[in-house]
Amino acid sequence: MSTKLYDKFISQLELKGYAKRSIDSYVKSVRQLQRFCNKPLTRITAADLREYWLACKRQYGWSDATLRILPGPRA
């Protein structure tokens, strides 16, 4: 994600009243998504998100509760 895009994302979360710790967690999650897909965020598709979510659940052991709090497509 470009610095400008990250800054916009962080600003939006701040305006919505998210705590710094929450913002840091969301930014970390977005960076993980980008690394997993190995492409710019602007080119990540709904199919890429589904693949990432399955990997998070199957390979990384994320709980259903964790997956529910993330924005994106639902199977």
C-alpha cells in the first residue's frame, strides 16, 4: 500500500474514533493481506480476499470470531 493510501486509511479510522492500538492492528492486517496477495491493494479482488481468508483460517489458525471482525466478502 502506498504511503498516501495508508495515511488516508489511518485518517478514516481516526475520524471514526478507533483507538491507536486498533488502528495499528488494522494496518498490520492490511499489510499481511498485501504480502499474501503480492500485488498492490488496488488490484486485490474479492477472490483474492477469499483465498487469503481461507489461508488465515486453515494455515494460520485464525478463529471464526477473528474472521468476523474483518471487512470483506463472506462465503
